[in-house]
Amino acid sequence: MIVSCGEALIDFVPAQTAAGEASYVPHPGGSPFNVAVTVGRLGVSAGFLGSISTDFFGTRLIDALHRSSVDTRYVTRLDRPSILAFVDLSGTEPRYAFYDQGAAPRFWAPGGDLSADVTVLHLAFGALLPVDDPFGANFASLFAANKGRRVLTLDPNVRQNVVAGREGAYRERLAALVELADLVKISTADLAWLEPARTPAAVAERWLANGTALVVVTAGGDGATAYARGGRNVHQAAQPIDLVDTVGAGDSFMGALLVGLEGAGVMSPTDLADIDDAGISSALGFAVHVSAITCSRAGADPPWRYEVTLPVQSSAKGIR
């Protein structure tokens, strides 16, 4: 099972009424939520871990997870409000305004151990900062406790307006999480903020030297590049699309990448460290294809497996 952990929220996406007036339409979302939904829709065992409100928005989130075949055994329901996010699509990248004071995801606390069938633990932030405790400390502890036991994957998913004023603490905890992660997926936009003086290749080289097995850098219309140990890198060109918006595109890429890596035989940290270029290329191609479909739709709406024409590798041939 691929378990995605972090926050779930309601994205209010711009729309128009029948009379042509500006309005917002609510969609279930949140980076880790979207990753879990992507994995479930692609036909791989998926789970979500985190706290979700008992309010009607929270019920909508739970229902959306179940409709996308996502296991919710690791969800805690709390009598606190849901996070609401309003999306601005006027620029090249979506911008978000979050309303999360006292929200349920902020108060997730560890429960029992994960079951033996959990092979991947994915962590992402967006609305919430990893330095916001108890949320941040609890998830950092979960990550550390599973080091070496499962494939740990991380998407920093930087929200600059949320980070503002706390950059130092954010960078410090993020650095600690990167050192724990077996795989880091990050966009060029996030890297430009995080490491403005370094090229993506230089940042990837440093992270790989510190223990990460695979670094994947997404660059929108310029495709994606994976960096692996031994100076290897694999590039995948972007797929032409009829763009509607990019909401959830990075999350669907992440979910599809995890599905693609599983198809290439990655079931443990050792497998990821030993993956060959063919396995990386197969997973990258699948991820780019799935995210392209998401970009052709409004909001974070990843495709189901039957809508994806590109096959995913289904053997362990991607492991050296």
C-alpha cells in the first residue's frame, strides 16, 4: 500500500455562474490528499493518513477518498473545522489563500503502527508548514520512525505566502526531512525559492550525497528530470495538452510516479537505490502522461486507470 500523509482540504476554484458572474466551486483537495486519490484511481492500493474534520466538508473529503478507492483506516476525525483554500489562477502558477486557524489537520497525533503491507510513506506540505507543531513534529517523528522500513517520499510543495516570516525554521526542518527521504520530488519553482544560487542538478547532487536515492525535478512545459546516484540523470519531455489549469498537476505527477516505480519493482528503499535508468524512464513517462491529463481538466481531477493509455511497467526489470 502507498500511504500519503498530511492535510486534506477544500479548494475553492474560480468559476462563473450561469449569469456570467464570478464565483468559486468547492473541490476536495490538498497535496497529500490528491496524491492518495491519484494512486487509488490508478488501481494501486492507496491509503491516506491524517486528521479530517467531522464537519460537512470533512465528510465530503472522506466520501471523495472512498470513491477513489483510498483506504481511510489511518484517518482520525476531529471536531475541528476543515481547511478552506481559495485558488487564484490568474498567473502562470496557482496561488492559494488558506483559512486554517484551529483546523483539524493541524492536530493529527500518532496512533498505532502501520500495517506490514505499507511499502511507501509519502509526505507533502502545502497549506500547513512542517514547523507548525504539533502537526510538524508529529509527522517528522513518523518519518524518522519509518526510515529504512519503508520507501519514504517527500514533496516540499512550497507555498511562499504561507512560509513568509518563518523561512529559517522552514528551511531547517525541511532539510532534516530531505535527509530522511529516499525520494524527493520538487518543482523548479520551489527550487528557485529554496536554493536560488544553485542549479537543480547541483541541489540534487548534494541531496543524493546525503542519502537520498532519487531526486525528481518537475519543470512544467519543460518536462521532468530524475537524478540518481552515480551521476545518472533521466529526462522526460512534457506531453502536449489542451491546458485548462494546473491545479493538482504536481500531485497527480507524484502519485503516478509512485505507481510507476512500484510497477518497476520498487517495494523497498533498497529497490529504489538499485533502480536502473529504464525503470526510472518508465515511471517518469507514466507520471508525465497522468499529470497532462489532469491539466486538461478543471481542478485536481486525476484520471482513472481506464482513462490512461500509457502502460505502466509491471515487472521488476527496472531494478539492477
